[in-house]
Amino acid sequence: MNPTGIQVSLRRGDVTAQIAQVGASLRALRIGDVDLISPYPLDRPTPGCSGVVLAPWPNRIRDGRWSDDGTDRQLAITEPKFGNASHGLLRFTAYEIEQTDASATLRATIVPQTGYPYLIETSVTYALTDDGVAVTHTLTNRSETAAPVALGTHPYVTIGDVDAHDLVLRVPASTAFETDERMLPTGTRPVEAALRDGIRLGDAKLDTGFTDLARDPDGRVRHSLTAPDGRRLTLWQGEGFDFVQVYTATNYPGHDLAVAIEPMTAPADAFNSGVGVRRLAPGETWTLDWGISLG
């Protein structure tokens, strides 16, 4: 069996995608023969959380400990290197799948467990568009009390027929999070104008969270990678996604350089700071969306 489970193939005209059952991961997106998601071999587990849905929190929780409205909780430590609980509780879950030719909905339930005593139904729908993909997430609280939730996703984006070093990255953020040696926030600082104006990816070294994101009139934040020939990949994030993590990787399989642009509803250690965390009432559903296009 493939280590990432069933592989869901989608097609709409020249746009194709592949979704991995484990983690509901967007593992491939192409227009014609141009990759928009950095591919990795089918016979290996998902590297670097590539494309995975991060719920009920993205990023890290310090020591796996958090205060739940006055009650101390202890999560499993899933990032031993830094001693943190990392990227939620669904990273290695095999989702249930429904699909058509051009879209797929994957569902998984977060069950009450050590450090998180809540029942949350989740879904993610990947729907191909004429120029990429639109993604919709839902979280529904099936607990008897209000449940704290946050969500993120972890796509590695590219314009696959261009050397990644020559792509120009733009992130429309005004504030960056400073972090300690465990990649946990210690404060904030202004973002250099170069990142908003565009920086050559080969000159960037980032594992940084950002906020104060500039939204366009339609309410979307748009990050981009631009090729020397003018083609532009856009990753947009809708209302509720008020944070983004950008990570440049030099150890992604088959790639000298890869970049993850990760829409998030909350920053690192949010269960302790409370920043960006939403408490869903019993029965309440939260819907969020983001997407990728090439133009």
C-alpha cells in the first residue's frame, strides 16, 4: 500500500491534481506539464508535512502544554527535536473520500484524546478551476461545550519548469513573528519592504510567520511566485486566514530549493497566546477557503 494511502486523481481540461488520503494532502497540481506543487515520490511518506491539513491547530504548541479556559492540558510531543506538539491531530489520519472528475471532498473526525477533549468534524474540498484549484475547509464542533480550534495547510508551491532559485516571492505582510531556538514566537517586528515588493527565492531563507496581511478589495490575501517570463503563481487565502507561514526548504526530496506558503488562522503557540483561536459553540460550523492559480 502507498504510505500516503489512496491517491485521488482529478482533471478539468488541462488542470490535473492528486490528493493523498493521509493528511488530505494536496500532493500534485499541474497545468499541462507544469507543476504548481513540488512533487515527491509516491513510495515515500509525506515529506515536510507537504500539502497536509493542520487541525485543530497549525504550527507548534510549546511543550505540548496549554491552558484551556483555566484547565491545564498536555498534548503528545510530536516534534521531539524542539519538544513541541506540532501541526495538529490529523497529519497521519486516513480521510474518508468522496470525489467527482474535478473535485474531491475528504472528511475526518478529531476525537477526544489526551490534551484535546473535543469532538470536531472536519472536511476539505479540492475543486479544480480553469487555472488551478479552490479549497474549502469546514470544522464543526460536535462537543457539548465550546471548543478552541485553528486551522492551517502546508502546500509547497512552484512553477515547475523554472529553476526555483529564479522565482520571485511576494508576501503582502506588514508584521513578522520573531522566534526562539525552538521556533516559538517571542515578539514581532516590521517586515522588510523587499518581501512585499518581491525577493528572489534563491536569496531568501525563511521559516517565518507573518500577519497584518494586506487584503485586496475582494477580501483575499494574495501571495505570489513570479517566473522570469512573467508567469505568476498566486496563492490566495480568504477571510479567517489572517496569518501565513513561509518556509524555504533545501532538503525537499528531488529539489534543491522548495517553498511552502502556509495559510493559517492562528500563529505558532496560539493555544497559549489565544491569538487567532476561535471557540466554536456546540453545533457551530466554521468555513474557510484558499486556492492556487497560475496566470
